[in-house]
Amino acid sequence: MFFIHILVIEEEIPLVDSLIDVFKNNNYTVHSTNNSEEGLYLALMDIYDIIVIDTVTSKSDGIMMLKSIRNNGLTIPVMLLSTKGKISDKVTGLDSGADDYMVKPFSTEELLARMRALGRRKNTILTDYTLCFGDIILNTTNLKLSTLQTEIQLTLRECKLLEFLILRKGMISSKDKIIEKIWGFDSEAQANHVEVYISFLRKKLVSINSCVVINTLRGAGYVLTDKKSLSLLINRQTKA
């Protein structure tokens, strides 16, 4: 499966613990908080794939938190959890920018099905758990990186990092953002950890003779580039 990182903002500690267990047992990465201010701060960092928010806590209104997320231009899929099950409540939540709305109590099976749907919405790309970029194919199920000619085995962290770079679609990824996404917000990982794993991936891309390279933009971060496509573009501009 793809490596989905979930943020849970929920005041009920027993429910939080239950959600964490369910998500982790189904191979999701989870970060949780029962503090609404911290939850909004984390959400606005834009490092999560799905956010789960309780609609009403003693300190904050989940709907207002959701609106703040959307007003900041973030399109992260958001699921609202609520004890309110009236049609008008659901309409309010969905019209405020939620992608899904579940009424407590709910079944684990339905929750996981809806999370899978939100995960597919986030990564509108793929089937069969594979990602493609340039001449490479990344299979996130068996951790194999391949071209049409050959393949190589990745470690779990290498696979997560390459997936992240591919899904960024040419955007620059800073070391801080990579640490938060791959190691976790509260990790003690340092910038040199990122450098080491970028080096591992570069060597593996070379070993399969791929045209894909990880470029370093000094002071900014890393970006994935397809040398073949770049060369064609330069040739066209030269001829023009």
C-alpha cells in the first residue's frame, strides 16, 4: 500500500488510542493530539496525507478548524468525526470543506474503507500500488524499484522517501519537510540522515541505469528530475 500519514485531532483519549491502534495495525503512520491549537498548527504544516478531526471539543469547534485549513489553501483530505448525525450537520461539515463525515459510534471496517477512499483521492494516480516517474517504476508493496530492463530492492525508508519525491511532482522538498514526513514530526532525525538516504537512492538509481536523478538545490532541498525529458526540452529550445 502507499505510505499514508494521518493526523488525528480528537479530544476523547480512549477513542484516540483506539484509532491509533486500528490505523497502525493497518500500516498507516499516525500522529495524534487532543489539543486543538496544536492540531491546527500541525495541520497547517502540510505534511500529512489525511486529517481526522472531531467536530466539537471543549476548547474548539472542528468546523472552524477545518475552515482555517481550507482558508490557508490546503487541499489535504479531511474526515470529520461527530456525535451529530442529522442531515443538516453533515451538510454543514461537507460544505465547510470536509471530504467525509462519520457519525460516532462507527464500525472499524467502514472507517478503514473510507480512509482507503480518501487515500486514493489524495494520490489520484495509481493502481496496483505502483508509481511511475520518467523511466522508473516504484512498487510500494514489495519495495521494488525498476526500469524496463532491471530492478533493485529498496529498504522501507528508501521507498517512503522516493515515493514522497515522486508525489511532489517536481516540487522542491526541503530537508525539514522530508524529516517531518518520513521520520515523523517528533523524530530526532537530523539533516545528515536525509543526506545519507538521498545518497542511497542516488546509487540505486545509477545501478539500474535510470534517467531519473535527485538534484540538490543548495539551501532549498531536493527535486526529482528526468534527464531524458530535460534533454529533449533543451534540444527543442535550442532548435527554436
